[in-house]
Amino acid sequence: EMQERGDLVQDEEGRWVEGPTLDWDTLPVRVEGVIEERIGRLDEELREALTVASVEGEEFTAEVVARVRDLDERGLVRRLSRELDRQHRLVQARGRERINHHRLSLYRFRHHLFQHYLYHSLDEVEREFLHEDVGSVLEELYGEQATEIAPQLARHFLLAGDKERALPYLMEAGIRSQRAYAHEEALHYLRTALAAAEELGDREEALTVIHEHLGDVLFNIGEYDGALSNYTAALDLLQELPIPDGISKQAAALCRKVGMVYE
């Protein structure tokens, strides 16, 4: 499109370079117009399939899109690879993997602007419904291995407005990030989980776990006041819980961590 408009021209060596009329300030509008034109060439089934794909993200799964749109999975894979990849060059295949006895066909948008355009063509209500649908299908496909994609599931259920379903995945994502020493990610997920648990109410057991892990992360990065505050909050919450066998050991472990902060 830029070549046709004269924004890009060939130099003496045949290389495409900026033309004298190229105005970078107006380029985004033109880019959006080009994307709109290319998406407009697709039939309704493919447009709707790509819109669902944009909700999953820049990278998406054909089987997820097919189940959300109630399409034949093999047929959709064929159309993605033949029409959207080779003909329209909007997506590209990334390969396949097996999860929980399911074959997953992985694709990505060729440019993030395609995904951005489609995603933002949805209104807020449509986005919420589709995030819930995509999260539910991913959860079903991964089954017992769903914790492996905890960040994605937490994101989808949060954007669907379902904090109840998001909470365990936020906690799992935070704990996994903590174990990987990804401190900033761990703080993000655990603090988001904390806010969700507090809003939901009656989540003392979850709050205890979240506060303890937040304390551990803060201790590891040298924020001792924050660590102490979270350990103390976890101890206070333990007192409100019934006292099964593990509670006293958990309280003792928290007391040791408080002692480490003072050391």
C-alpha cells in the first residue's frame, strides 16, 4: 500500500526507501485503513474466527477458536493455513503440541497490529464474554495441566470480570514466578490475587497463603518492612482459621520468618 501511494520508493540500487511524500504522523491512520481493507476481504466465518483469536492474544490456538465459534477443528486449521497464512498472510503457523491428550495447533498473527485492530473492534461487553469463553475452553483443554498456563487463565478470567475463577490462577502464577526468582512478576500476580481475595470476602485461607508468599518475595528483595507486614497479616489470619494438624506448623514457620526479618 505504501509503495502504491509513493510513500516508499526504490533507490538506484533497487532498495525500498522512504519517499519524499512520506508523513510518519499520518501513517497510523493509513495503516488502520489498510488493515481494515485486508480484514474486509475475508468472509464472515474467517473474520469472526480471527476476532476470537485476537482475544486469546497475539499467539492463539486453532482448537480454542474452533470450540468458541462451534466450528470444525480440522476445517478451521485448513483455512488458517491455506487462506489466512498463504493467501492473505495475516497469520502464520507455529507448530503443534499435545496437551492432556489434545492436539493443539498453534498460530500467531503476522503483525501485532492485526491482533490489536481486531481486539479493539470489540465493545467491552463482547470482550468480556469472549474472554470467559476462551478461558473456559483453555481450562477444559489443559485439564489437570491448566496450572501450566496460569498467567493466561488468570488474565482471561479477570478480563471476564470473574475474580472467583481468576484467584487460584493468580496465586499459582505468583508462586511460580517467585520460584523462578521473577520478583516483579511475582509481586504483580500476588498483589492482584490479594486484591481479588479481599474483594471476594471469606477467603482467609487464600489470604494467608498470599500474604506469606508476598512476605517471602519482599524479604528476598530486601524490603523487610513489607515482608514483616505480610508475615504478621498471615499470622493474624491463621488465628481465625480452624486448627487442623498443619496450622500449628504453618504458624511456627511464619514465626521463624518474622524472626529472620529482625535478624
